[in-house]
Amino acid sequence: MQAGRRSFLRTSGGAAGFMILPRRLIAASGETPPSETVCAVGIGVGGQGRRNLQGFANVGKVIAFADLDARAAGAAKKENPGAKVFDDYRKMYDELGKDTDAVIIATPDHWHALPALEAMQRGKHVYLEKPLARTVWEVRKLLEGAARYKVVTQMGNQGRSFESNSVFASWVQRGVLGRITEVHAWVTQGMFNSQNHLPDLAKEYPVPKELDWDRWVGPSPFHPYNPKFAPGAWRAWTPFGTGQPGDMACHVLDPIFTALRLPPPTTIQAEVTPGWDKQKHALAYPNDSRITFGFELVNRKPLSILWHHGSFCKDVPRPPELEEGRTLGNEEGGDLGGRAGAIVYGTENTLTYGSHGAEACRVIPEEKMKGLVQTKALGGYRNLGVGDHHRDFVNAIKTGRTAGSDFHAVGAEVETALLGAIAIRNPGVKLEWDAQAMRITNCPEADAMVTPSYRQGYELNV
């Protein structure tokens, strides 16, 4: 690899006034020349990690990946035959650091912060799956790292790049809804019911020969291997995941944060599955929850966002504007959002949208929507022309701009999601959040969950 090419791509994220390469440097064949190819390595290639590699391969080059599970690595190798395979991402960093421009991370939540910050410290751009990290403290450290090392960052909330996201934001900013007073969001999809599986943790299971379990547990408190933990179900367990708020809030609530540029909430209060006990069931997230987030806007007006999950979705209030015979979408099979969505109440109008990127956003009732279209009250909107989340990340690296889901742009919504994950472990308490001090001021048990403790040898070196 040419040193000049690597230097160019490493520094472009923090360069001011960067100029796009002139057309004369583009290969005569029409193919992207090596000097413009962004080379990436992946960490965690099961499930979403494999999908990320597939998406990135269309806009850049995957040169290697690492996974602690040889089964996941084998499946990814079939799709990326030219990529080198590692069982330790640090070995990959050491061996291929000079050839790597970006790192794509899709590990379980407890393994997000370490490889992401280490990549930044090596000057690598970072694409990191939501919700960035398992704890608020780690998210703050990642934001500090992105600023310090001047790298391009992108969180994997793909709807941020959807055209509908910019449409919704433009309507809000044009005042179509008036002042937004309340939002109800929902996810009907149930979590893996970890509470019911707690008795199974007492059983002994052999560790699959393909899996390095000790390093999979990594920075979290050690627990013996159990197939109820991994693969796939880790998100429902408190040492490894962030529950349903960490899974879906960065998808469903992102349009609200994008449009209003919301700060983190000042209060958070949760109701959870009846019978869940914070001591007895401490390892398992509640399967169902309703969280009320209280915000104070810059105009000193309050805003409430209510998050409904699982069985609580049936309690989402039906807006009076919704036509008879039309479903809201807070039950499976609904025609206005399916398994996830939101209803946004404003002083002028009410709007519904689906899951990622405010998809299918509509003012209700339909007659009101038609009237707004006819009078051009909705106006035009600035189409970001992105569409592809991985392409946006790569183009940001090439041009020296900020990516659409840059860590700093999504920091408040991630913090909100993780505070929700804390609230459902401390139900019934109206938690008071001091964002500047990074403290929950009225509940020491909840405040202790803001900052992680690391297993020896896996500390985050900031």
C-alpha cells in the first residue's frame, strides 16, 4: 500500500477545506482507483455484522474481520473469500493497521467500547452498531475519543439515511405540527424472555469448541457459558446487553431527536412486567416495559416521550384523529407501522410514522394530509441524497465531512436509550438525570449503573 494513500484517508476526517480528487485522477476504466478505495476490517460478524460487511463491500473493500466464534467467521468467510480471518481483533489491528482505513463493529453491546476507542486511537474511522456502548459513561468516552482523534464516525441506525427521515424533520421545522407536546413510541416485538430462563443458568453446558467463551465475556463479570446467553439472546441479559431500549430506541426515536435536536431527558420513570424483582431477577431485563422520558426544551416547554414495549403496547392511546376502521400499528399486523412506530402530537396536527427513519410518516386523518399536500403547506424538503448508510460513511471519509449519524449527532438519543435501560432495572422510581454531571441524583442504585466496572485485563484505556 502507498503511504500517501493511507495518510490521505486517515486524516481526511479531520481535514478542513478538503478537496475531492479531480476527475483526471479517476481510472480510465471507470473503476475506483486504489487511492480512493476505503479499506475496512470488521469485528463481530454474526447476524448484523455479516449484513454490515455485505453493505460495506458494495462501497469499499473488506480486507479482514475478527470474531471469537469460528462458526460466524466461517459463514462470513464464504461471502468475503479475499478477507483475512482473525480470532482476536487486536492481532488484526497490529497486523493490518497500516492497510486499514475504517473499522466496522457489530459485537454484543458489552464489547463495543474497547475496540471502537482503540481503533480511534490508531486513527481509524469507526462504524459502530447502536447503541454505541452498554453504559452512558462509555458512550461519553467514545464521543470524547471521536473529537480528540478527529475520525469519521457513524452509528448503525440505518433509518438516519432514509429520505423519510429528512421529510419528517422538514415538516417539524416548518411548523406543520406546531409545538410537539407528546410522543408515544412502541415496539410490539417481545424480547427473549430471559426472566423465565433464569433457572436454566444453574445448568452446566459444554462450551462449543468453536467459541472462545472467556474472551466473549470479556469486560463483563464472568458467567459460565449458557446457550441462553449466546448467540443471539445476549441483548436480554444485563451483563451483556441494553434490553429493548438499547435495541430499538435509536431506530424509533431517532427522527424526534433529529428534528428537535433534543438534549437528554431530565427525568425517566419505568413500569415493567408484573412480578419482575430487581434483586431476584437482576441478570434479566424485564420482558415488557413502559418508560416515560421527561424533557425540558430550550423554550422551557415540557415534552414527554412514552416508550411502550411488549404487552404495554396495547395501552398506546388511540388518537381521536385516526379514522374508524384504521389500526394504529401498536399490534402486530397494524397498517400504520407494524411492529414499531410512533405517534407525534402537536398543537396544530398529529402525525404517525413507522419504525426506522420515520418511514411512512403521515399527518392524520388522511383528509388533513391531502389538504396539506394540495395547499403545499408541507413545502419541499432538502433530500440529503444519501439513502445508503454505509455509502454515507464512506463518502464522509473521502470528502472530510461529518457522517449523517456521527456519534456527536446521536449522543443524546443514545444516552436516552441507555437511561431507559437503567430505568427498567429500577422500576417505579422517577429517576432525575443531571446530564452535565453525568449522575442520577436521587437513586444511588441506578446511578451505579451509569459507569461500568471492568474485569481485570479488559479495562477501557482512555
